[in-house]
Amino acid sequence: MKSICLIIGVGMGLLAAWSGARAQSGEILRLRESLRAFTGRPGYSRDSAYIDTLDRLAYIFYGVNADSAFYYGRLALEYSDRAAYARGQAESWRILGNTYEMTGDYSNMLTAYHRSLDIAEESGSKGQIAKATSNIALFDEQQGEYDQARRLMEEVISTHGTLADSPLILTVYIHLAQYAVHERRFAPALAYAQRALQTAIAIRDEPQVATCRNEVGKIFAATGKVRDAVGLYEASLAYYRLANDQLGLVSTGSLLAQAFLQLRDYPMALQYALRSLDGAQALRRKPEARLSAQALADTYDAMGDDRRALRYFRLYKDYSDSLFNDSTNKRVLALAAGYAFEKQAALLRQEQAKREDHYRQALREDAIEIAVTALVIIALCLFAFVLLRSRNNNRRMNQLFQEKNSKI
């Protein structure tokens, strides 16, 4: 009953997402039309609105086409530099950082994020500071540095909490919830996940509402409130069906399979797990395929079907090994990128220190030259003063001699 109420409660919001599968391409066309409208005006200039449109295009192409994302991001950065548009510079560097991450270039990714953060701090843009900081935190998360990632995310919340109802703060809450679950701190995890859900509802972001419902559901399932979790998963599944979001259907189906396994409803667990495994394999999504294979292995084991349990356990193990190798390779690349960035930053600091030393030395030399020049000028002034005084004395003496001569 609770799950039915949840689905009905979001029914109107789900209807607005009916064309979700085509929304991205439609937005790309709309933004390109906006660019043409800018250039079609007589005497147009590539102002902040034009640059923001380029950045928006680069952002939309993330995860879709790296070449297009790089093209629009670099163009936006070029025009931002020309116009000295600080917010555009910070956003362009951040989006370029995202695109470098997409292509596995972690060294340039880190450089881009830090450039974005430096510009944002210089201009005092709280929103851009928060975005760049959260991106760096996500990189720390990829490296398994959860404490550092959590510290940065908490810094975003504490410093930029005025951004309350925003997609950025919503994302930060989701990740803080995940870090807390990783540490098995379920009370703060639930608080963060519920805040994320409230924010998603407030800004009417239906895809994020579904994501947040799943996050809250995971915490409910981990703390024994499995029926509540099922209700939330089913509400998310209803949205993903309506939006034709295949990845959402696969990931949520896998969560439902695990929940029904906990409830010992084995037919329902098998139904969702098999469907999710097929979808994950079609999408070539290893994490979701691994979870579905695990749910199938556990379900068949609970049913006493050792042959099928072993079959899916082997599949689960294959996906686990593959993900471990992928994760190891990615972490090695990330660590190498971090080392390269630190090395580059150290060289830049050394160069900056040398420039500052040279500047201070030049200032000292200039000060000495000024002091010597001032002493010379003072000496000349004193010499001139003495000469003038001597000349005046001579004049007075000559005048006295003349007066005496005239009297004589």
C-alpha cells in the first residue's frame, strides 16, 4: 500500500519526464540555435551569455561525445579569457576537467579543476568554488580517499550552504550519504540521503528524485526496513519505465532483487535479478551485472539449487575480478596523475619562488640605486648651497670694500 501511495504521489511529476530519452538531443539543438541567434545579430559580441551557452553545450556533451565537449569547452575558455570573464573561465576549466576525466587523462583533469578553483577563489564566486571543490572530492573518492573526499564535501556544505536548493548541493548530499554508508554510519547516511531527496523534490529534478529514492532505500534495506525500501525502489522503477531509462531500470531492478531476497520472496527476486542481468549485459554495465549475478547466486543457494547457484556465483566472480582489474588500473592512473600534478605544482611553486626572489633582489637593487642617487643629489644640493653662500658672502665683502673705498 505504501508503495502504491508513493507512485501516485509522484505521478504528475513523472508525466513531465515522458520525453526524457529525447530531452538531451533537443537541448543540444536548442542551444545551437541560441548560438546562431547570437551570431545573427548585427554587431554581436561574444559576451557572457554567449560564453555561458558554449559552456552549457560542453556540459551536455559530457559522457556523450568527448570531442564535442572539448570543442565547446575550449571555445568558451578562449572567449572568457578575451573578455576577462572570471565566472566563465572557472566554469570552462571545470567542464574541461570533467571531459579529461571522461577520457582518462587524470593529470590534466586535476590541473583543470585546480585552475577553476583558483580563478573562483580570486573572483569570490561561491558557486564556482563549491563546484570545483566537489569535483576534486570526487577524484579523491575514486582513489579510495574517503576521509579526504568527505572533508571536502562537508566543506562545500558548511561554506556554501546558502546554495541550498541546487543540483550541486543535492549531489554533495548523495555522496556524503554514500561515504557514511561505506563507514556503516547509517543514521547520518539516512539524514544526508533524505536531505538530498527533499532538495530533488524542491527543484523538481525527477531523475534525481529517483536516484535519491534508491539511496534512501539502500539505507532502509541495510537497517532492516526492507518493505520501506521496496516501496521506494518501485516508485523509482515507475519513473524509469516512463522515461525509458534503461540503466535506471537495470540498477533499480537489481536493488529490488536483493530486497526480495531479504524478504525470502524468491520468485520475485529471480524475476528482477534475471531481467536486470540481461539488461546490464546488453548495456555492458559490469557493476550492475555483478550485483544481479550475486543476487541470482544467493537466491538459488537459498532455494537449494546448487547447480544454478554455482553457475551464477562463477559469473559474479568473473565480473568481480574484471571490476577489480579495472579499478586497480584506474587507481594506478589516478595515483600517477596525482603524483604528476603534485610534481608540476611543486615546479610551479619553485618557479614562482625564484621569480619572487628575483623580484625582491631587483627591488633591493633599485632601492640601493635610489638611495645612492638621493645621496648624490643631497651632496650636490649641499655643494650648491655652500657655493651660493660663499658667493653671497663674497658679494657682501666686495660691497663693504667698495663702501670703505668710497669713504676714503
